[in-house]
Amino acid sequence: MSYVGPDFDPPQPRRPRRRPLVVALAALVPGALLGWAVYAAVGAPGDAGGAAVSAPGSPSASASARDDGKKPTAGTSPTTGTPPTAGTAPAASPSPSRSRAAARGPLAGKVVVIDPGHNPGNFRHTAAINRQVDIGTNRKECDTTGTSTNSGYTEARFTLDVAHRLRDLLQRQGATVKLTQDGDRPYGPCVDERARIGNTAHADAVVSIHADGSAAGNRGFHVILPEAVHAGAADTRPIVGPSQDLGARIAGNFVRVTGSAPSNYVGDGTGLVTRKDLGGLNLSTVPKVFIECGNMRDSKDAALLTSGAWRQKAAQGISEGIVSFLRG
């Protein structure tokens, strides 16, 4: 997701200050960065199309590294029926046909909501996704089309693919997994509805998956955490602490599994950014983070994002961060 868009304002210059987050995550982030440093010292494990890497003994060690060459092309949607008129949001539904609860496993009884950023059909419904919605601190557009690589691989296609892989990994461990959308609706959902889906599900964790659209040369991933907001319909104060914990665990495991470095353009090398301008975070009442898995506009990051094997690693890294958070 580009920083230019309805749910992302251009980042403001960071003022030097100490935050409670620095202390809270001190035990986790250095370990993550140390893991990346070791990775950098020993060298990259093969090319981007290699087999997925798993930690020894990991329940997801045998996860498939399948590609998505047979998936619908960008902009297509399996939706049936007549699309709603512009400005009218489809009925709220966390893709029930693509959700199921596993009876056994270490995550039995836990609910995880995966939010694939954007929708492949958004570009067909510009009037609808430009509709303003309340995000607590102000009003913003319902959604955006997202970004893409220079070769045309869209963020919406990327996020759905990673979401499917992540869902499979979590379900194998017994979690009940719900998606906010599965390419099964004409557009959206809007950012406020995405938050409601997680809230209504009483999710134990929500992760919104994205890829950035920054300038070439800007590389790496970052996890976006909710800032304390208490305005209008937004009150993130109860979820700031657990969301920071969730985000730090995802960042650490993402470094370890994918070998990717934290962002070199936001986050001061921590891979963690705190923001209060995102409706999906502001309106959440359950622990939630966003992850920008890489920069689609950088050729080196794009080579990773378009690799099915790397996307499997990305899903595994996110999964292991969620599992660590849910198991304490």
C-alpha cells in the first residue's frame, strides 16, 4: 500500500523522543535484528524461488511453497449477481465460505482475522471506494485500489495469496480463521467495516496484509502498530499494549523466516512504526497490526513479492509471530 492514499498520509518527520514502545519491545526487536545480522553474515539462502525455510520442529515446516500462476488475473472477481450501486457498501460478511474452525491443535479456541489489503475489484468501483467514512480522528475514503509492481503484479493479488497461505498455516494449528474479504465481493470492504469484522468476531488477533508503493531504493518490511487514540468512535487505548506485543513478535519472526531486513525508510531500522491515521487500527477493539511486506516499486523487493516460494516464507513468518503471541 502506498503512503499516498486514503488510509495512508505521507509520513511526517519523526521527532526524537522516547516512547514506552521502545522499552516494551526492547527484549524482542534486538533479537530480531540480531537474527537478520546473522543472516546477512552467512549469506542469502539460495534464490527467491527456493524452498520455504522453516524453523526446526515448526508445525509449519512442511507448508507448501506453491505458486499462484493459475489464480485469477488482477482485477477479476468471482462475485456473482449485480454489483451494488456506487456509494453503497456490500453487506458485511467475513467470507464465511472460506472460514472454518479446526477441532484440535495448540490454537484451538483462538480466533484470528486476516485482512487482505484492498480488493481486486476496487478499480471497477472508484466512486464507491472514494466514499468518505468516519475513522474516529477524521474522515477518509472507504478504500484504495492499492499499488502494484512495475510489471503489473497488484497488491490486491499479493495480499490474497499471502492471506490464503497464512490461513492454511493457522488452521493446521487449530485456529478459527476468518478473512475480511476473499475476492468474493465487488469491492471493499471499507476500512471501517474491516475493523468491525475483527471486532464482531471477538478476534484474539487481527493482521492486515499489505505491500508498500514507495520509491525505488526503499526496501524492507515494516509492521504498523496503533497509537493511543481516543476520539469519536475510536478508542485504541485498551489494545495498544497487546498490539505492540503482537507486532513485535511478527516482526521478529518475519526477519528470521524470510531473511528480509526491516525497512530502510521508516521505523529507524526497527521494522516497527506507530500511527494514528489508519481507520483499520483506530476503530479496532481487538489486538491488530498492519504489515507492509516489502516495497512493490523497488525491483529487488518486487522480485521477492512476486515469488511464490518467498510468499510462503512471508506467510510462515507472520504465522509464527501470531502463534507466539497467542501462546504467550
